[in-house]
Amino acid sequence: MARRNGPLKIIRYRIEWLGLKTLLVLIRLMPIDAASAMMGWFWRHLAPFNHRHKRAIANLQAAFPEKSSSECEAIAGDMWENLGRVTAETIQLDRIVADRSRFTFDLEKARERIDGVGCVVVSMHSGNWEVTALGGIVAGHKPAGVYQATKNPYSDREIHELRQGLYPGGLFAKSHDTARRILSIVRNHGMISFLADLRDFRGPKVPFFGRPAYATAFPATIARGNKVPLIVTRVVREGGAKFRIEAKPLDYPITGDRKADVEETTAMIHRQFEDWIREYPSQWMWIHRKWV
């Protein structure tokens, strides 16, 4: 690690890790609801001073030209509160998922499609996306997940430990080896879960809120290539640290043109995401650099 990063970077990473570790300890000393509310309050009032706030407002104004500036500011404020809550809730993720009274589920349509077969699940950064995999567990599967590792290896290890309990099938950082693991999981009737609303410069450009947006084609490629069900899911925050997890199957095209099928399926995923985001705009993460 020293040869790759250099001593100064390692020192910086360790300082960042110590800050994260301190936050973890403090948040875990608090009751779940109090920690969620407190962190939400701080983010609502402090995050608008961050440069990403301007990006969120610009994205909101482009997505909702009919809304006034004050309406976009209000949505952005609610978004920051939601993101603050997600931060605190992720630190207490094991305790939250152990309390099933915090959750309601709408999974029946998806459950019928995935019984006894492998599947690909896609979700987005909305509500508290960290609990999405609980839907797969409730549906009787052992979901595996893929995530983007952070640059700081010490902090990444802490975050991985917080999340891994929700992924009995394994939680893997994106890599070439991970791609092979994913194929093996799906072909052996497993469930693999992706956050599919991130940008990917290598993927197709799809319509999203009236503008072309960068999208990842990987979930669609895996589903279509193995002819397994593709499930679109979301988490809706229903007040405080309580959530509804919904899942629905997506009937994607299978024709003689694989590339066209993958692009259309990726566009279909984003159409569903857009419909859901329009329902609860303040619960989606508008700070993405999503658009072309």
C-alpha cells in the first residue's frame, strides 16, 4: 500500500479513517430515530453551503422547468435532510434491518418471477437505498451486491463491514474479477443487486427528465445475456426511519439485436426511475453528474 499511495497519502487516509471511526462510535451511542433526525437536521442546514448544492438546484430546474426557484430550493433542502438521515442510518444499519416494524413490503409481483431462478435487481439512490437488499432477503433469496469502492482503503473497509450483513451472497467492489463472479452467481440461480442510476461514460445515453443522461448498461447486459428476470426496486421513506420497499419485474426486449435490446432495456429502467422520482423528488440524490 505504501508503494502505491506514498506515505503522505497514507497519513491522510488514516486521519480520514479516524474521523469516520469517531463518527461511527458517536452515532451508535444514540437511539436510531434520534441519530437519523439529528444528522438530517445538520445536513439540511449545513449542506447548502457545499458547492454541490448549486448542482442540485441546476438539475432540479432542468428536470422541473415548471417549478419556481423556491420550490426547487425546498426540494433540495428535503434532499439534504434525507441524505443526512441515510448517513446516520447506514452507521446503524444492522439495528435498523433487525427491526422489521420499520418496514413494509410490496414484493409479490417480483417474487412470482424470481422463484427458483437467478435474477438481476436494479435500484436507485432514493429513500434509503442501503436497505434495498432486505427486500431480496424477505423474498427468500440471498442477494449479492456490487458497490464502488472508495479511494481510502481504511474507510472502505469500515463501510463494507456496515453493509455486508445485508448481502449474504457476497458484497463485491467493482472489478474485472467481480464481473466473473456476477455471471457465476446469476447462472447458479442467485440474485445480484446494482444501483443503476449512476453515470457511466462507457454506457449508452438514455432519455432522463427530457435530457440525454449517462447510464450503465451492465445490469441489462447481464439480465438479457442470461435471459433472467430483471427486477426494478425502490425504497420510499415513510417518515423518520421507516420505509416501504417495492419491487416490480421489467419485461425487457429479446430480439436478434443484442445491442439494441440492452440500450432499450437501460432506457426502460430509467423511465421507471424517472416515474418514481417524480412521485418523491426530494428523496432522490440530485447532486449526481448524471446528464450529458
